[in-house]
Amino acid sequence: MFFFMGGEPTELVQGTLDMLILKTLALQPMHGYGIAMRIEQISNGVFQVNPGSLFPAFRRLERAGWLDTEWRATENNRRAKYYILTERGRRQLKSETREWSRQIAAIARILEAS
Amino acid sequence: MVQKFVRGVRALFRRRQHDGELDEELRDFVEQKTAAKMNAGLSRTEALREAHREMGSMESVKENVRAAGWETTLEKLWQDVRYGVRMLHKNPGFTAVAVLTLALGIGANSAIFSVVNAVLLRPLPFRDSGRLCLVMESLPSFPQLGPSYENYQDFRDQSKSFETIAAEHPQPVTMTGRGDPQRLAGQFVSASMFPLLRVNALEGHTFTEDEDRFGGPQVVLLSYGFWHRSFGGERSIVGKNITIDDVSYTVTGILPPRFQIISPADVYLPFAPWAHALPDDRNWHPGINAIGRLRDGVTIDQARAEMSTIAERLVKQYPIYDTGMGVVVVGLQDRLVQNVRPALLVLLGAVALVLLIACGNIANLLLARAASRHKEIAVRAALGAGHWRMVRQLLTESVLLALVGAAFGLLLARLIMTPLLDLAGNTIPKMGNIGLDGGVLGFTLVVALLAGILFGLAPALQMAKVDMRPALSDASRGSTAGAGRHRMRNILVVTEVALAIMLLVGAGLLIRSFSRLQDVQPGFQPSNLLVVDLPVSPKVYAQSAQRMGFFDQLLERARNLPGVTSAGGALILPVTGSGSAIHFNIQGRPPKTPHDYILVGYRPVTPGYLQTLRVPLLQGRLLNDSDTERNVYVVVVNETMAKQYFPGQSALGKHVQLGALPENQVPWMEIVGIVGDMKQSLASEAPSEMYVPCRQADSLIPIFTMSLVMRTARDPDTEVPALRSVVKDLNANQPLVNIRTMQENIATSVSDSHFRTVLLGIFAASALLLSLIGLYGLIAYSVAERTSEIGVRLALGAQRDDILRMVIGQGLKLVLIGVVVGLAGALALSRLLKQFLYGVVPNDPATFVGVALILTAVAVVACWIPARRAMKVDPMVALRYE
């Protein structure tokens, strides 16, 4: 039923983008552009988020039930699709963060050991 | 998961809305990005361009978003299917050939599988039928036989493993009083059988315990089929009376459709009254089928252990009767199908091989077509179709092809079902309906999918691996196209040839075996013999004198018919595969231990019977009219018996007696003649037999059925009306059962061998044809591809004969590899046929060599046709074309 689709390489390690999106939305609901900007700003421009990966990630997270969507008016009074973190998304973020820290710590230990 | 699914389905139906939202979202994204750039000081045009550049293709983003949901896979599949249909439609020639080949291959598989499904796989139509077992005795001389009545009762009463053990005995009966007397399949069934099988009457009720006892009411149950055939399904028949074997029985019930116990029957009568008439002898095995249902929680092994204990106890209790007796417990269904299972599995395997060869051919066609589709594929690749996407597309096409083939295959299976079952005759137990039911449809679907992937995968991988540059430029000519593709086509053809060889060897062995069987001398002259079974009413002919008088009169009248040269009768005919064996002892040689019991084929015959069959008399005399119960008791024995029991001496003048132990009140019978052996079954050695004059035999064991044999001057069938009128004159109520010629009788005895031989022969022939087509296609294609090369060779001075040799050599090399591989495979597999072979060993050299030679010879012809075309290549035309 499911086939491997191929697709372009993502700038981020697969899965990291999902985590960053969830983290960004943990503060407040945001629209697509806002999320991209925020990730770029906070990472001091280290991560350039391409819409080619961003929007599929939204769709994926939405399907997983971690995000909800809502059309709202923006600050300059235009209609935009806002992404909202669900309760399940919050839990997911927590567990992913924990897992991530564990891996980072392990990698750091390996690097220091040498 | 469920949520994902629901959202996916919703997305599938709200595609437009979703796309619209996505468009808007993306536009908004670009807009904001542009605004940000303008804030940084760019002009609007520049900002817009920058924003678009950073974003990349909008379409590609959308495509990626869609791909994030599973429903897109469905959409792509649908696209592939539509594209596949267009491609198949555009190549009607290819499609027709492939669909036809597949229809034949899949249809044959479906047909054979429907038999396998109905006979081997589908459980018996009883609730929890897996708990039903057949309980049998084993004796030193018979590994498995139905229990004697006394032992059956003890098994039933003593065992705790079974809910109960019910009994059944099949016996033909005659119904009179409704037009012509009708011969019916009857069964005596214990009342416990119906609750045991969990079967209720459709109308009325099944037997009660009170009805199943000696002296109880005379009652009968009708089968559903018989009820419809003879009484038009009229419910009012319940409670009315019908006459069976000249006794009036009350119909108490109708059984549900398709109900049968082991073998089909028209009427069911209570068991106890029948069993009451049996001799009081534990050693008397009248043919009782004992069926038990395992109690809940009891395994069949536990039941076996318990039954063995019971058997040991019985042997101790009745040492004279039950010597060496054991109990065999087998699953009812296993036992019913054990004779047909190996043959059906071999046929299923064979037909699967045929389909495999068909798949090989289609894979070859696809590979050949790959060349012409090179450009199409390259264009698609250039437009961005990924490798896997393309493989999927091509696979979808071949699965589609297989499904269409399967649809036609099912039609074909429907058409061949009737002839197939006719050919099978009674070699397949008719359990329930054999037909194209859900199971067969499912099997066909799975086979089609597998076949589609099987023949489609290799070509798809090959094609999708295209390097697009040479393919797109016009310079790409076949000459360099894919060495891998050529290798694969060669492997396919070699495999096909090898598979065909294996099937041909199998068929060859069976055919040789069958022809050996046909050559077997039955020991008498079977031509011009008319045969009919005459079961007489045990009521009307209750006295021995009445029965024997009837047979005497009948024989006399038959002999006086103008077209009849002689006539006789026997209880059991030769070459029927059945028989009755009886204990006997030899005067002066009583058995030393209870294990010394000896058995002989017991053949009551009328005077004139052996003469009518023209059995050669070796010593002494044949039986004559004076050998009656009032004279000295005599027997004629066959050669095997004379040699077995009287080696190195003449059997003439010796005395034998029926019964395991000498008994004073049983008459001694003098051996007065020795005749040649007659086969009881063509495939086995003649058993020892003794022919007892029927009047003397009837005084020992009553004879209620006789097969009349008449030797006719002309075609036996022309005497049928005369035979009918003779019998009718003597007794209008006497049924004539199964009028046939002796040769038909013999043919019936080998019908199972005939069935598998014909089928395997057909499969092997199809395999041969398919593999030759494959070979021809390969060579023809390669000649077409090499036209310019051949032109160059000719231009450089090659002789046309060289070209011919080169092309045939190319094909022959593949064929020979295939033959060697196939022979090796056949050597390994032919053991499976061992049990079907008569007079031929599984690795019969003649068959192996013969098959190899035949296949190579026809393969050369298949190569020769395209080779001739290669020879006629005009170098000028070939080179100019380049």
C-alpha cells in the first residue's frame, strides 16, 4: 500500500524539523510564514526552512493529530491558516525533547572522550 | 491510525477544497516573504523574484504536501491504472496474446484448484467436522478395515474418548411399486448418526432409538436429491409408505440437501435390523463404517491410546476371534481423501508449472517490447518520474494484464469444469459442490496478482533502469540495447524449456505406465462380453431353491438367445478392483497357531461362467451342472492358489474347507480343476482364488446378487434389448443394474489412472507449446534485431548456411541447457509419481531420453523458421536501413 516516495533531501535531519515546529508552536499558534521566520531567527539563521519541507511537515503533523488548524485573521487583517499545538502534540514534543537531549548528551560524551 | 485514515479519506473527497486552501496558504507565504524583502529595501519586482527563487517550484511543494498523506498513493495507483489501460489498449496485438496465454494458464489453475478446494481443503459440511473420526480395525492381513459388528458395539460402549460411535453400512436396495423397479443407493444408519453429525431432518424427523432396533417399525429417510427426483419434492410423502426390497417402509423424514455420509445414498434405513441378520461372529467384517465424534478436549492421539487399550482387552477376551486385532482412528476427512490427495496435488503442481511457463512467455514479450518503449520511458524519466515510480507504473500494467487474463481464465474454468468432472468420473469423491465459489475466486485473484508481479517485475526493473541519453537521441539502435535484457530473456527461455521437460517426463511416465496397464492380459477374453448385475429380492427369493432356480432359468434363456454363444454368472467379476476374501483351511494341515489363518479370494460362480470368460483350463475339469448342493462339494482353484498352497505337488484331489479352523459340520471341498489366473486389478498380481459352484456356495453363505455375463456373437450392445426382455419375462420386478460390456468394466477400473494421465498429458502438451512459442519469439526477435549485423556478415562474405547454423546454434544452445536442467529436475521430481506408475520406474531411461529428443527436435524447427528469415536477409537492404 505504501511505497517509498523519494523526495528532496531536507536541510534538517528528518524528524528534527517536526520537533522544531512543535517547539515553536508551544508558545502560541502561528501561521506558516511565522513559523519559518521564527525558526530562522531563533537559530540565528543556521536553519533555513524551505517551504518544500515545511508544508509537507505541517500536513504530516496534522495527520498525526499533533497539530490543529484554524483560519484566522492576521495582525494586518488578512486571512491565514494558523497552526495550533494539540494536547497530544504537547506530549509528543516533551518525549521528543527528552529523547533529543539524551542523544545529544551521548554524542557529546563520545566527542569529548576522543 | 484510525484518525489518519479518516483524515485521508476526507482529504480524498475534499481534494479541491484542500488544494484551494493550500494555494492560498502558499500565496500568503510568498506575499509575506516579499513584504519582508521589500522592508529590507528591495523593489517589489525584485522582492517577488527573490521570494519565488528561494521557494522553488510551487507545484513541487504542493506535490510534496500531498505525498505526506497516504491517500495520494491511491491517487497515483489510479493514475497508473488509467495509464496502463491506455497502454494495453494501444497495443491490441500484444494485449490479446498476453491475455489469452494468461487466461489459459490461470483458468486451468482455477479449474484444478476448485477440485482441490472442494475435495481436500473445504471441511466436510458438518458442524465441527474436524472432530469426526473413522474408527477401523487392523488385522495382520488387512491394515485397515471396517470393524465387525460385535467389536463395533464394544468400541462404542467402552470408549470414553468419543461422544458416541455411530455406524453405517452402504447397500444397494430396490424400490418397487412405482413404475419400473428402481435400484437405489441405500444405507443402513444407526439412529445415533444424525445427532453425532449434528444434522436434523428437513421434513419429519430422523431415526429415534426406538426405530433403530430389531422388530421396530419399518421406517425410511429420503435424501433431498432422491425426494426431488422421485417425489417431486412433495412434502406429503412424509408419513406415506414406499416399498423397498419388497417390504413396505414408512417415510419418516427428508434429509437436508447435499447430506451424505461417506458416500451418497438415496434412502436411509435403520441399522439395528440389518445388523441383527449378521452371523454371530466377531471375525465377520460386513463393511461397517464406524464414525465417532471426539469429546471436547480429547485429542485424536488420546482417543487412539484409549482405543488401543480397548483392543488389547478384546484380544485377551476373545483370543480366537480377535487375534492380532488393533484399532485405527483417523480423521474422517483425511481418510476420505487419502486416495485422491496425491494425484490432485501432483496435478495442481503440474498446472502451476504451466502457468509459470506462461508467465515466462509474457515476461519475454514485455522485454521485447521494452525496446520499443525505450523512448516513452526515457521521456517520462526526463520529465521527472523517479525510478520506483516508473517500476510501479510498469508493474501496475502487468498486474492489470494478469487480472484481465484471470477474468477470462475464470470464464474458461467455468467452461472446462463439466468436461473435467466427466473425465474424473467417480475417481473424485463427490463431497459437496465442486465449482467456482468464493474460495476459488480468491485463489484466482491471488494467483493473478502473483503472476502479474512475477512476469512484470524483471522487465519493469530492466526498463526503468534506462539511461536516457542514448535512448532520447535517435542513434540508439537495438544493437547495444541492454545486454542484461538479453541475458534475462535467455534465462527465461532456458527456464521454460526446463519446466516443460519436467512436465513432459511426468506425462511420459504416466502415459507409458497407462499403456502398460492397457497391455496387461486380464487372464480371459474380455471382448464381446455383456455384463449386468442382478440383485434379487431377499424377500421374494428367501429360499435357496428359489434363488438358484431363478438364476438357472435366466441362464438357460440367455444361452438360448440367438446372438449369445454362452452365458454364466458370478458373485464377483474380475478386474473390478473389489473382491471378497474368506478364511479357509486345508485338510490335514490345521493352523498351528492362531496367526496361521489363511485367506483366499472367494468366487461363487455358476457352471458355464469360466467357459464363457474363456479362462484357460490347466488341469482337471471345470464346473458343470451336476455340481450341486446334493453332490460332492468341489472347487476349481486358480494357478496362484495351486502354487501358493501346494508347491511342488498337484493340487488336484486335495480338500479344503471354508472357515479358519476345521469344523466337522462344514463340508470339505475337493479341488477338481486348476485354471489360469484372472486379474482382480490390472495393476497388481492376481490373488489366489477359488471358484465354488454357486449352488454349493449358496448353501454355505446365501447369494443375493449375481453378475450375469453373456458372450455374444456380435457387438454386445445389440443384445441389450433381448437381455431386458428375458429378465422381464421371468420377473417384472427384477432390476437390471449397470448394463455394460466387460471392456467398459475394465476401463472403469483404470479410470483414475486415465484421469491423471489425460490431464497431465494436456498440461505437458501446453507446456511444450508455450515454451516453443517462447523460444520462437526469442529467436525471431533476435534475428530482427541483428538484421544489420547479419547484413554485414553477408557483405563480408559469410555463407548463408553459416547464418542459418549461427541462428539455430544460438537457439539450440539455450535448448540444450534447458534440457539438461529439466532432466535433472525431472530426476528429482519423478519420485513423486512413483505410486502412480505401473511397470515403469520413475527414472525410466527411455522416457527421459525420448522426451529430451522430442523436445530438441521440435525446438530446432522453432528456431529454423526465424533462421530461414535471417538467411534471406539482403545485405544491401540491411545496410541501407542502417
